[in-house]
Amino acid sequence: MNANKLFPLIVTDKLAETKAYYTAKAGFTVTVDMDGYLQVRHGGEDGPELCFMRPCSESPIGPTRPFDGQGLIVSIPTPDADAKHDQLRARGADIVAEPSDKPWGWRSFMAEDPNGVRLDFFHVQAQSAVADATG
């Protein structure tokens, strides 16, 4: 485990649905699966990871409440945002924004997981494409 990576932790009552979504639709792999806790990774060993846990009144981090399903966007690098979009759409993922070029040099789209977390899958564009998008 790379202790220098960020590990966003989302508190949810939907661990089974979350695991199914990330493994069957979004192409993540499970790195930790314990009672009340799930951790998934996108890509190789150094890829971004997301963590999920059930709400509880007593835990090592103190009392927790479920995420309310609004206001969280996680950007996830992928080699080809268009190909990733097609893969998620074919697997039945909820696509909330189609692929588009962003003025900051990304091509990205957004999907939404069962908890309301928005996943912004992106790849960095070549400089000429960035100039065309802002142009």
C-alpha cells in the first residue's frame, strides 16, 4: 500500500451495490473487502483507490454518518476517456455527462455510482487539442 496516496473514504449503507458497481461496471478491482469496509482500485498498483465503509456509532475513526449523495466528484485518470465511456455505457453505468474537451487540457466524462459519487474519468490531451478546445 502506498501511504502517500489519497484514500477518499465514503460512508454508505450500500456496500453490496457499491462493490457490484465498481467491479462489474466501472472496471475497478477490490483491494480490501472486510465486513463493513470495501476498498477498490482503478488501474495498476499505483492507481487511485476509493474506500467505503458502513456508518457506525463506534469505529476506530469515531462516529460516522452516511454520505448524503451530493457534492463529491472524484477525478480518475484513464488512458482513453472515450473508450472508458463506451465500456461503462455498455455495462449499464449511469453516465451523467458525455465525453467532452475541457479548457484545462482534459477530455473527460462523468458517471455516478450508487452513492451519488460522481466519477470524472479523464485523459490529458495533447497541447494542440487543448488549443483547439479553448480557441
